[in-house]
Amino acid sequence: MRENSLASFGVLSALAMIFSYVEFLLLPSFFVPGVKLGIANLVILVVLYVLGEREALFINITRIILSSLLFATTNALLYSLPAGILSLAMMIFAKKSSHFTPVGVSIMGAVCHIIVQFFVASFIVGTMSVLRLLPLAVVVSATMGMVLGLIACSVLNSVGKKLKKRG
Amino acid sequence: MEKLKKQRRNDRILFACILAAALFSYVFLGSNRTFFGANVVVKSEGKTVYTLPLKEDTSITVKNSHEEENTVVIKNGVVKVQNSTCKNHDCEKITLKKGSGNVIVCLPNKLIVEIVNDENDLDGVM
């Protein structure tokens, strides 16, 4: 790790955690049970494009562990860690294929995230009937993924180059 | 810029595919629609603890092994969860009716409430 990127790591991890916290404050979920805004993923998406895959993975894991320890309930880590890692893997795959813009990559990540979370939930509760809520949740999270992807696009267009130069 | 156009098109195709898949699974797989002779099944920690007829108005309190409680209320064919000891109270926002093919989940307390066909009621077989 280059030393000048260490500072970017810290700042971006902090930013991702702040977004997690904002999300936690808004938590009583808005449309469908189980679906959140996912604004923390905005940071991860920008990092993925500006700094690279390893950096995105590192910041994502840091964010998930710290924010679930600080803000969330006891077994939040159980839901968010597998979902976070798998959805990032999906996003890296989607980005590497270079068939999609950040919007498509973000949609992939959001949908993957919600699907993994629902499977973890059905495993924890012990019945598959939880999955019956999945279709609606997928629609909402795909829409959220699209919105965040559009925001990420405009962020990348305006500050992406500056960040890259420093990082 | 030809590439960007292609990528944008792929984004749209992806989004449409996801919506189509969700709609398909909602219509054909997900919803266990019931119209006659329905029962309300209450599951706690993966085990069925109560099976109640939807027709009768009742109210039961379910306690799990961690002493966390939810009250399941059936009134006029509508099922609700009240007085949950969980934090988010998501489970209190959903109501179940016959044919809605929905399910109430209280994730923190590991409680599931759903409406299923009464297999003993022959009128209910479609």
C-alpha cells in the first residue's frame, strides 16, 4: 500500500461509515421490510472505479465490520458481511466484463446484496417462506441501485480524475 | 462513444431482465395464493407453534426461547402482529388477508406468520 493512498483509505472508510450511519438513522425501512437505501454502496462503487478492486474490498469489509459493531443490532454482521462481500464480487465481475456502465454495475450489486440477505434470513429463521417477500424487495433494490448508480456516475465525472491523481 | 452506448443499452436490458424475473417469480412461484378454507400458520424459530382457522377471531401471544414476544391477532379475516418486543416493528406494518400470498416476518424474534390452504377442507382444493 502506497503511503499517500493510506490517507484516502481512511477518508473513504470514514465516509462509507457515515453513510452507513445515516442509513441506520433512516432505518425503519421505507417501502418493503428488509430493503435499505444502500447509500454506503455509493462510496464503494466510486472506490471500485477510482482506486481499484482490492481497495474497494478492503474499505467495504472495514465499513461493514465497524458500522455493524457501532450502530446495528447484534447479528447484523451475519447479514451484512456475506451480502457485502458477495455483492462486491458481483460488482467486480460486472465491471471487469466491461459490458456495463456504473449504473449496471450498481444494479447488479444491489440485487445480489438483497438476494444474499434474504437467503441468510431464511436460513436464520428456519423457513423458506421468507423468500416470498423477495420479488418485491428485488424490484425496489434494483431501482435503488439504478438511482445510486446514476449518482455515482455524476460523482465519477466530476471528482473521479482528481481522486485518481491523489490516490 | 460507441462502447458507452452499448453499455447503456446493456444496463437497460439488465434492469428489464431483473424486473421480469421478479414479476415472474411473484406471479408463478412466490405467492401461495389461498382462497378457501385458509389456515393461519404461526412459526417460531422454524417450528410451527400454532395453526389457527382464519375464520375465527383470536389473539395469541407467541414467546420464543429468548423470552421475546409477539401477539398475533386474527380479526375479520385479517391477520396482524402487534406488541412485538423487537426493535424495528417491521412486522407490525404488514397485514395478511386471504389470497394476498404474503407473509409476515419478524426477523429479530424469528417469527413467521402466513396463510396456507387447509388441507382437510376439500372445498379448498383447486
